[in-house]
Amino acid sequence: MLPPFANEALTDFSQPAAQAAFEAALAQVHARLGRSYPLVIDGREIHGLPEFASSNPSQPAQAIGHFAQGGADPADQAVAAAARAFETWKRTPVSERASYLLRAAAEMRRRKHEFSAMMVLEVGKPWNEADADTAEAIDFLEYYARQALRITDSSAQLTHSPGEALGLYYIPLGVGAVIPPWNFPCAIPTGMLGSALVTGNTVVFKPAEQSPAIAWMAAELFWQQGLPPGVLNFLTGPGEVVGARMVEHPLTRFVSFTGSREVGIHIYETTARVQPGQRWLKRAILEMGGKEGSLVDETADADEAAAGIVTSAFGFQGQKCSAASRAILVDAIYDRVVSAVVERARSLRVGAPESSHSVQMGPVVDAEAMQRILRYIEIGRQDGVLLCGGHAIETPEGGYFIEPTVFGDIPPNSRLAQEEVFGPVLAVIRARDFEHGLEIANNTEYGLTGALYSARRDRLETARRDFHVGNLYLNRKCTGAMVGVNPFGGFDMSGTDSKAGGPDYLLLFTQAKSVTERL
Ligand code: NAD
């Protein structure tokens, strides 16, 4: 009997003991930087391929690890290995599959700071953000283990039919291509792997090029629990080669993808095309980008709204799919909210996150991201008024730092107000009134997260009904969805609304078999 699910507690880094423990974990991870990592196919390590480096965005010359540049051949081998392993893994009792997740969760909890420290170094997460990422990974394992036990045999929910014995069983699909992004590099891959495996599927896992070291730690955690060979195969290399081949392979049964709109659409189209030898219609579970709108009306508490907006706009440097990227302020409260937002944004401490727990904003993930964000800053200069930030920050080590940046009076149809920036840039948009603000908020092709700050019950209810997003927050910040508490996934071009961390999520990795026996 399992205790009920409860979210993992976060670390209080104001405590000296917690700081010391985290510094020790950083030193431990430092000691193994620069090693080479293989591909893992059918339980066997494959060495000797050309390599690419994953590097620390605070000091790009520091290699975190060297990873195999996989290609289409290893992808084919991995899918074939996963297909063979599926024949036995699918028959493994769900209680046994769930126990792998629970043991992995226990081990990750023991080594929590080590996982977080790797994220600090590999993607530049501030300590509290990395700690929350690891806690979410543990939550996914604990939550999906419990959900798998709940859903697998749903026969009891059927209506009685006299003279017949009825069964409704949620059985696995087959081989899954698991393709996560780099921005929640522990939580998202762990959740995607845990959900696919616990429901009886086998997987080929290809992490993002920016975060393979933390992905390796997550995969290793599963292998260390004694997962049979071929159940979880690990490939690294360019997404457009390795990931593309995994998606297109005729033995792939489903794709579990989280990432950008562009790649998500490409995968959607590829999975729809039936390949020679393919015997099923592939399922595509796609979670994509966002263009959050935080709407503040004239009845809201301006300071509280500003605090929520700044936390969600600049947390992890704005590199969250849920990040506040548009503050839509009703004219009557515009000036008060803007001045509070700018004051808070200016006071954020930017620096290399490994240097101190007090750093609130680290670097953006790589040179390409930095160039893209700076291009959006140029658009902001043309289309609106620069209120703070607006520059890259030079450091001796050449880290990818950008000031927290706020633009005022951005027109609702500016590219800055329509496209996902994925960086520390907030577009402030002026609305005539609440109704106009809601119209602006809904006027993007994305539909992931949104927030309304208002003291009026009727407006909160209007937003509950008409604010068209998968995750709506009323009078609170729009980031920090918790497993089991705020099931997470978006509408429209934000994806297939798969609601990770929610009670329906695991069904996506199964197919229902209805069995009727005449008695
Ligand atoms: P990305 O789309 O560039 O890459 C995501 C993954 O896809 C990577 O592993 C990459 O290697 C792989 N890939 C790239 N091209 C591919 C191809 N042709 N075929 C198969 N795989 C391919 O995204 P990213 O930069 O890693 O992540 C940031 C994006 O993720 C943002 O748009 C963000 O909003 C989104 N995101 C969404 C959610 C959500 O829950 N909706 C959560 C986190 C991030």
C-alpha cells in the first residue's frame, strides 16, 4: 500500500546547511566534468563515434561532457532493440514497472543536489530553479507510479451486462520516441520516460543537444534500478538527424515530444505519413511553445501583479514555455504596474549561478539563443519603448548573459507580442479596458498559459470561461505548475494538450482493450 502522493519539498537555500550541501554537490559534479558518454542501445554502450561537447553557458569554454554524434544507423538499431524488448516488457506486471519508478524516485531524492548541481552547470539554472526541476522529476516518478496502478484495469467502471464478464484494460502501445527540450532538463525527460515505461512501452530517448549530461543522469537512474536491456535506449546527436529518424521509423508506435512549435509541427506531419512496412497509425503527443499573457485590470493590487509578472518573466531567464512574456495592462493601472515591474526587474541579481545561491538570473542557454533574443530586443526597440535592460552583459569568460529587459507600449500585433522569445524580455501592452485586454490575451496562435489579476468576481469568471489557454492562473503567477496540482499542457499551437502531471496523462501512452466473455 503506497502512501498518498505528496509534492516533494523545495530546499530553503537561506539555510547555511543547505548552502553547504549544495556547494558540496557542485564540487562533486565539477570533478567529473569533461568525460565522454556513449550511446546505449540494447543495454550495450557504444563508444568511438565522433563527439560534440555540452558546455557551461556561464563560461562556454568549460565542457560539461562529450557526447556521441549519433546518426540514422544508431537510431535504427535503437528502435529495433526497443521493439524486441517490448515483447517482454509489455508483459511485466504493472506493479513491477511502477516499482522501478518508485526506486528511481527514492534514489533521485537521495542525490537531489547532485542532479540540481548538474543543471546549474549545464544549462545555467539558478539554484532554486534547479532544485524545483529535480523536485518535479521526483514528483513525476511518484505520481505516475500511482496513476499506472489506478488506470491499468478499469473493468470496475463498466456498466453491468447480465450473463457477460466484462474487461477494460489499458495496454501499452509499443516503441516510443522520447524527445524532450533542454529547459526542464531533469523534470521533463524523467516525466516523459517514467510515463512511457510505467505503462509498458519501451523507448528510444534522445535528449536535447544542450542538456545531454543531466539527461544521462536521468537515464542512468532508471538503468541502475535493473531495467532490462533494450527497454530504455539512449541516443545523442542532432535532433534533425537522430530525432527525425526515430520519428519516421516504421517500428516507432508513438512520439512523445516537448519542444518548439516548428519542430512539433514537423513531427506532427511526419508521424501522419505511413511508412512502408508500418502497421499502425502513430500517435503524436506534442507539447510546444507558448506566448503567455498576464492581464492586469484596474481593480488589481499593482504590486502583487508586478511581483508575479517579474517572477514569471525572468525566472530561469524567461526560458520557460509558461514564462510571462506579455504584460497586458489596463490603461487605468498601466503606469503603476509598469513602474513596479521595472523597479523589480532592475533589482534582479544577474550572474553565473554556480557562484552563489543568491543569483536570480543566469545566462541564456547558448550563443544561438543569445543571438535570437537580441534580435527580438531590436524589434522591441523599433516597436515600443525600452524601459529597462536591452543589452547583453559582457563577462571575461564570454557567458551568454542578457539584462532583464522590459519594453512598454508594444502594439498587440508586433512580432514581440506574437512570437515566442524564450528569453528575459517582457513586452508590456496597453489595453483600453478588461474586455480589450482579454481580446489581446487571446490574440495569438498559442494557448499554453495565461494569468488574470483582478479583484472582480465577474471578470475572474469571464476569464475562467473565455481566456483560451490550457493553464489559467487567477491572481497568481503563471509559472511553477506542480505535478498532481496543476496538470500542464496547452491548446492550439501550444500542442496536443496532453496535461502532464494530471490524472489523464498516462492514458495517452496506452490503448484500451475491451473484452467481453459470455458466461
Ligand atoms: P526544440 O524544438 O528546438 O528541440 C526539442 C527537441 O527536439 C530536442 O531534443 C531536439 O534535438 C529535437 N529535434 C530538433 N529537430 C528535430 C527533428 N527534426 N525531429 C525530431 N526531433 C528534433 O526545442 P528546445 O529549444 O529544446 O526547447 C524550447 C521549446 O520547448 C520552447 O518552444 C518551449 O516553449 C518548449 N517547451 C514546451 C513545454 C510544454 O510543456 N508545452 C515545456 C518546455 C518547453
